[in-house]
Amino acid sequence: MFKNLLKTGVILSVLMSALAVAQHKDIALSKYDVGKVTMGEFEKEYAKSVGGVEKAKKDSLSQYKDFLKLYTDYKLKLRNAWVRGYDKDPELNKEYNDYLKQIGESYIIEKKIVEPALKKMYDRSKEEIRVSHILIRTDNKPAKAAEALALSLIKRLKKGESFDSLCKKYSEHTFTKNDGGDLYYITAGQILTPIEDAMYATKVGEVYPKPVKTSYGYHIIKVTDRRPREYKIKASHILIKIKKVNGKLDTAAARAKADSIYRKLIDGADFAEMAKKYSDDKGSAVKGGNLGYFERRMMIKPFDETAFNLKKGEISKPVETKFGFHIIKVTDIVPLPPFDKMKDKLKKRYEQTRYKSDYKVYVDSMKQEFDFFENDSLLRSIAAKAKDYKFEKGVKEKDGIKNNLDKTVFKVNNIPSTLDTVIGFGLGEKELQGKKLTFENLRKAAEKLAEKFLFEVKAQELAKTDSAFKALMNEYRNGLLVFKIQQEDIWDKMKIDSTQLKKMYEEEKSKLVTPNEVEFDQIYSRNDSLIINVYKELLNGKRTFDEIADSISNAVKKNPKSALKFRPNIKLKAETNSLTEAAFGLEKPGDFSSPVGVGKIWGIVKLLKKSPSRVKTYKEALPELMSEYQDKETKRLRDEMNKNLENIYHVKFYYDELQKAYKPDED
């Protein structure tokens, strides 16, 4: 009985919590004649505007109030736009449809092809699979013969024959045939797509039931191991090279030395100190044997296999490679990072490996979905008649073309595209311009145009069925409607009043001023001692500023890397830096300054002209006045418009309720 009461209490608690959340989301923050802004809508839109819920929670009540007013006014404009019938405006609908076509393809590719594939690749990359294969090449025999041989070998494997034996006898992959066809450990994105798909569909110890076709030929795939993937490891090693004694490699001596070092390590010797003392890899020895972080397959196979089987802190027995004997210690193991941190890296790998084939598969699926029909026979017929014609101006008027322009090349959703449309499209494609109207080129134009239409039809469907895309397109349509109403009620009503502009000029003269400006010549260098020497020469009167400047200019012509440089006729605001301040501080044209440092540059300036600050003329100030006037008028007309709409639609604000924003548990 107590257990039943406890269960009932838990259920009631959950129900009450859910009810509280629902009630919180339904709180009305503003109401108007046919609608309202609820807490749920406000919290969603406000968080979106400031960059997330956590940031939104930290904002003030005042900020919430400002946004509620702004958002409610936006909703009223939208309401008024529908009342005025702007949703039926042909120009707006054309702009909406153009945007739908423009963004639809990129949205579909990203959301329906790329993102699902990246998530699948990420999930696959949590595992690594050891794969062996037998390759039957197709570049030295007919493809059918290669496939038949591969099928016969799979049958023999099913009957129990040894994979290693058949591999050694039949495989045409030179590098692996004598090693049982071992391709070693592989994860997603590291091998040809057909092989990857086959290996992830095969259990350990089993052979994929069909030959796998790639550009190299037919592969028989066997999975020999599957294991969770360690993304990266950090390891150190001690290398003992196999040295020559009397002209022969003394493997035994190297092994004995490595074994001796290993025993000392097991007895507690410090690995880093032993690496510094004994390792023949001098590059890592000075770092205590540290090799840094590396992924699977980055090291030579025996080293890699041993290292990735060690636990953190574990030391291996000596491992032989072509470099000698290695004693390996794993010092860190890095797990696979979260999807968001891996996404960019995965995307690059995906684009290099699977994207083209996935794109084709998706296009083929759209062809089935939208009853795609293509008339290849027409294109073959046209190609035969147009052997010497090219995708160039006037081709549509050629014999054999002009009388077929109205014939259907393909259909999407039962909507035909004619030869006229296909050739017209081809004329606009850079890769086809000037190319002959061969069947292949006509087919390429038709395929690309068909893909364009398929994406457009799919986008129109998603605008009704896909919630995210629907929301995106609704947001764009609403933006068009609000822009239209603001154009009519604000920008079209705005008139430039020259009398008002002149009045503003007289009232604001004191603020409408030019900055202090200065024009000067400059001798400069990164070497302060050179500038000091120039200054001493100027003080001694041996040469004038202009004479020194001329000699510097001539020297730079001969050697652009000369340490002393000259720059004439510089015009800047006097407050720009210490150099301009020094120039503006000089009394009369021709005066020169003492050495002045700006960052890493030292310079001496000669004053050419000073232009002290003054009140701008009306003409000079007009752009600034116009901008200020338009800002004020825009605000006045917008406030007037918002006030009118609030009166028309009887708006009421419930600002006190905003204290509960993002606090559902406190309601």
C-alpha cells in the first residue's frame, strides 16, 4: 500500500510540474484584438535575439520590457500587413518564391544530405574496424570476369577455405596479399565508401556476402576485429637501433640491450631519464622520449599496434620495427571529442569521400518521388543532327534544332522542360559554353537543369512539411510583409524639408566642426640612432630637410631595403598620433620637429600646412544634417505608426508578468 501511495505521489508530482510549465508558457504578456504574445513565445524569441537562454536569463527586467514592446509592435505590423492584403501582393510573392528557390537547394543539401551523413560518420568513428581484403582488379581483365572470380572465391570461403590462402593465391593487391590482405584498423572516412559501408555491415570473423566494387576492381571484405576507438594517444619511446658489427646487423645485441633497459624500467627506473641516456632517437630523447599525440595509422604498424593496446601509464616490452627495438610508454589517452567539436573536420573528410555519391543517391530519390521522366532518345536524335553545332548564340535557329525546340526532354512532377529550355540553360553554363551539342553535353545540360527543378519542387514541399524550413520561410515572408508596411507608412512618407535642415544647421553649428588637420613631410626609420643623426645634421645646418629627403629618396630607389625612408605630403587629423601632434605643434611651414616615436617607428616631420578646426559651411554639413534628420523622422514616423496600431488593435501590456520570465518553477 505504501509503495502504491508513493507511486501515486510521484505521478502527481510529475503531472503538477508539467502543468506548472504549461501554465507558465501560456502567461499573456500582451494582448491585441485577435492575438497575444505569450511567455513561451517571448522567451523563445528573446533568447534567439540575445544568443541563448543562459544569456537571456541574466538580462534585466528593463531589457525584457523593451523587447516585449518591440516584438508586440512587430506582431501588430504583421497583422496590419495581412489586413491590407499584402500577402497577395504579386511582387512580394515573386520575391518570396525566388528566395525559396535560392535557399531551398542549400538547405536541402545541408539538412537532408550533409548533416545526417556527418552524424552517421561521427557515430561510426566511435569504432575502429580491422579489415582484410582480396582484390580482383578490373584494369587487366573484363569486369564481368573479375566479378565472377570474386563470387566464386566468396563461395569457396563459405565452404570453409582459408581466407589467407585464397588471398595469397588470387589477390592482386601487392602490398597486402602476403599478409592475409590486412588493411589494418580503419574508421569512418578513411577508406573508399563502398568498402567502408561493407565493413560496418559485417561481423567479426565474417566475410561480406557480395563482392564490393570500387574503381580498382572487386574486393572481398573480411572483418577481423572491431573495437572502441581511442581518438588519440600520447606516448614516449626508447629506441635501440640495430647496429652493424663486422659488416653485419647485430639484432641479438640490440634486443639484449632493449631487454636490459626494459627490466630496469619495470624495477622502477624513470622512463624519461632512461630515454635521455639510452635512446637512439635523438630528436625525442632530449624530451624524455616524448613523441606527442598521434592517431591510429600515423606510426609504423608494429609500433602502432602495440601502443594502442597499452593502458595509460603502461610500458611495453621491446617491439621490433625496421628502425630497431622500441620500448613504448603511453602517457595519455584522448577520447573522441563531442560531435560539435569534430563537425568541421568530419565535413572536410566527408566532402572528400562520400558527398558526391550521397548527393547522387539523394537526387535519384527525388527523381522517384517526383515521377521524373527523361527523353534520352530525343537528345540522341538531336546530337546526331547537330554534329557541328555548339552551345553558342544562334544555335536555336539551326536546322534540326528550331523545329524540335518545343519537344519534351524531361518532366518533373509532370511539368515538362523542352529542348528550348535545356539549350537555353546550357548556353548559360560556363563549362558548356562553346562546346559541341554532343549527346553527353546535351545530357549534362539536361541533368543539371533537372536537378535544379527537383530541388525547387522539394523546397516547395518542405516549406509545407518540414517544421524548421517552414519556420525559416515564414520568417522571411513576415520580414517582407513588415518591410512593405514600413516602406509605405514610414519611408514613403518621409520628405526632406530644406527649411528644417537650415534651422538644424543654425541650432547645431557649434557641433558641426571640422577637425584640426595637419599636412607634413616625414623622414622615418626603425633605427632611432639614424633619426637622431639626421636631427643633429639638421641642427648643425649642414643640410636642409629637403636636401636630406632627396638623398634618402635616391638611396631608396637604388636599395628599397634602405633603413632611412622619406614620405612626402601626409595629411591627417592632428590628434591621430604623437607624430601628427608634433607636426601640428610646429609654428610655421618649414619648421621641423625633434625625433618622435610612434610604435616601432621613429621620425622627424616638417610642417607644410596647419588647418585649425572651424565651423563647417552648410554645404559641408549637409550630409551629416540629412542623416540626422532622416533618423529623427524615421523614429517619429515609427513611433506614430506603432501608437496608431496599438490604438487600432487595442493593445494591452502586462509588464509585471515579465518578472516570471525564465522562472517556470516560481509561478
